[in-house]
Amino acid sequence: MKKRNWILGGAVIAAAGVLTYYAIINKTKTNPSINNVEENKLENIIQHDTIRKDTLNISNVEYASDMNQLRMLWTHVYNPKRLVVNDSLITVTGTIITKRREPDGDSHINLLLDKGYEYLLNSHNIERQKGCLVCEPVCVYKATQKDAIDAVNGYTNDIKIPKVGTHVKMTGSYILDKQHGWMEIHPVLSIEEIN
């Protein structure tokens, strides 16, 4: 009986993943704002959905909600071709070392990662970002950079960014910024203060 329940539970999770995938495909075909995202970026995010859910400690409903919110944020990333998605949804912890306003409207946060997350950094993070992971919530400020204004498209992100020195948990897409060469969480989906 126990084995049958385990198999049935696995089948329910697999079915939910398939339904989520087809809902995403339908949404991208019918929602013009999602079609603004480079097609292969969205496909990359979709392909990771069923893989990442199993490694996160969240329910199917929370996961689907996070992915939908993340997809919406991707529609406000300017020039997404410069970003290579390595993991569509990742959560890290660390301490905010610096934060600044970027001309594209994003907030640039340097996060000193907690022990165990160092593998997420590359040599550019170490040499040019003080050994920190760059984390960028999008559309926090008014964009002044001309090529970013269209991506913002009137959207203002209401994410709360804690002060420098705060220990936080950050979730978002883990990417390589080809323009700068360092690794980032961009866009940031959520920031939560932790002790």
C-alpha cells in the first residue's frame, strides 16, 4: 500500500509539471508581453521548471506562482540576449555589501555569499565585484538609459531592498552577464531578511 501511494504521488507531481509546461506554452503564444522575451531564454526557463521544483523546498502551487512572477519580470529585462540563464530559479543566502542605482532602472546589489555558495562565483565576481554575487532586482527606479526604457514599459517593481549589512535570502534567475563576464541573480524575484 505504501509503495502504491508513493507511485501515485509521483504520478500526480509529474502530471502537475506537464500541465504547468503546457499552460506556459499556451500563455507564451497568447500573451504578447511574454513574446517580447527572447524565445530561447523562455524555453530555457521552461525546461528547468520540472528539474528545479524537486530541489526546492516549496509546494507545487508556490513554485508555479514563483515561475509565473519570474516570467513577468523577464519581460522587463532590457536586451536579454546579454544574459545566459544557468538556472531559472535559485535561492542563496548572504549579506548585502553594497547597493546602487543603475541607469537601466535596476538596483545593483553585491551579495557576500554565505559559506557553501562560493561555487556560484567566477573570476570576474572575485576580481571586479569584491568576491560578491551581483543581484539585480529590475525596474526598481526610473530608467534613464535610452535602450532600457522600452523594457521597463511603465512597470515599477515594489520589491523592498534592505540596507547594507543585512543578512538576506535572495531568489531569482542565476545568469552569466556576457557584457560584464560575471555571474548574477537577475532578475531577482524576492529578498527576505533572515537572522
